Amino acid sequence: MSAVVAAFVALVAVAVLGYFVGRFGVLRAEDELVLSRLAFFVATPALLFTTVARADLSAIFSPVLATNLASLFVVQVLYLLVAAVIWRRTRGEATIGVLAASYVNAGNLGIPVAAYVLGSGALVAPIVLFQLLVMAPVAFAILDGDRQGSGRRVSWRTVVTRPLRNPLTVASLVGLLVAAVGLELPAMLMRPIDLVAAAAVPVALVAYGLSLSGARDSITLSRDVVLAVVLKTFVQPAVAWAVGHWILGLEGIALLAPTLLAALPTAQNVYVYAVHYRSAQTLARSTVLLSTLLSIPVMTAIVGLLG
């Protein structure tokens, strides 16, 4: 139980640091964009490459992945039905909202939770890989296309090939290639990459905290935010448990793992993406914070009930 709390304390502490350095004028409001770009173009690609390159690809087709894919699909469909069909949100807003409602913090929170609570950090690898290699590239393709929606037609070729020029997608695919061929890169090459990768999480969190210090409407309880938070915090783990228990017949740690990992809060990467694409930033920021706060008691309850 303490491992879950410790992981969240570390996450919140760095975000709070970003808030205070903004409030006391150590960093300026415009520095938020600089930090977000540093995370998006430099540090996060390095982290994705090292994570995927060292992953055990045999773990991709596991009950954890199947269960979480089912819960993710249900949540995304529900969000789109409400936000896009009923509320008529734009393509960019709906895309960021879908990510906010389903993209779990599998990296800096999922890995320690899986390692210390579930006993194996490899359990979160399938989710990390799916989010990096499928969810993110698809979202980037949609968001990149939406950025050009100024009245002129965007070709399918442009939309399809643009993710291949995205640093996050390229880093993930190169890492997958290294893992697939079993290539062991020399330490002299990996050490500087690891050093840059280590900055990804704290830089993103500091940028997130800095955004809270300078924005009057930093956190809202709009219906978009409430919908994303409810789906992420309560519906996604409930669906994961139902699929694992009633359809796959999982028990014990095999059932606890996908349920607990589905209850992880929205990844701060979603906020980085929202800033980069200048779409639904308040929605992303609010969902990251509120889902992080609510997920602590939810994950604690899941461990108590299924552990």
C-alpha cells in the first residue's frame, strides 16, 4: 500500500515544485512552453526509446493487455459518443479528451506500482508499448490533421505519414526494432540517452506545475473534465475488472494487475500533447490533476479488495 502512496507523493511533489517556482518568479509563465517542448522533442523520445528497446516483447500478448484494451475501448467509445456526437466538440478537443479519459500514467507511475505492488514491472510493459506505438501515433495523426484545418484540404498521405516524422513515434519504432532483433547497444551509446531520458518525467511535471501557477482557469469542473475524470477513474478499472473476471476468468494477481493498472491516473504526457498542439489544454491539465488525486483512494481500495 505504501508503494502506491509513495509513487503518487513523488509525482505530486515535483508538480508542486513547478507550481512554486512559477509563483515565486524563478521561472516565467512563458517558460512553460519551453519546458513542454523540451519534454516533447528531446527528453520523452529518449525515454520512449530506452523503455521500448529494453522491453520483453513476448509480454505484449498477455491477459493484462487484452483486459486493458477492452476497458480502453469502452471508455473511448463512451467519451466520443458524449463529447463528439452530443456536445459537438471539435476533432482536436475530442481527441485530447479521449486521451485524457483513457491514456494511463503507465511510465513513471505504472512501472513502480507494477514492480512494488504487483511484484513485476514487466506487467505494465504491454500497456506502455500499446500507448506509445498505437494510441499516440493515431492521436498525433488526428491532431496534426486538425492543426491544418483552416479551410484547405489535407491529403491522406500527409495525415498518414506525418506521425512518422513525430519524434515520439520515431523513437518508439526504433526502440521496437532494437528489441525485436535483440540488439544490445553499447553502454557508451546508451548512457547519454538514459541521462536525457531521466529528465522526461521531472521536466513534464515541472511544466505542468508551472502551468498551474500562472493560469487563472488552470483547473475547471466543466462537463468535459467531469466526463473524462469519471471515465478514467471509475469506469475504466470497473470494465477491466468485469472483463478479467467474467470473460477471461482471471483470479488473484492476474485479476488485480489489469484492474489496478487501469485505475492509474491520466498521464501528464496528455497535457504535454495538448500544449504542443494547442488544443484543450485546460481539459488535459484539469483531468491530470483530478484523476491523480482521486486515483489514490481508488487504487488503495482495489488493492484492499483484490489483493
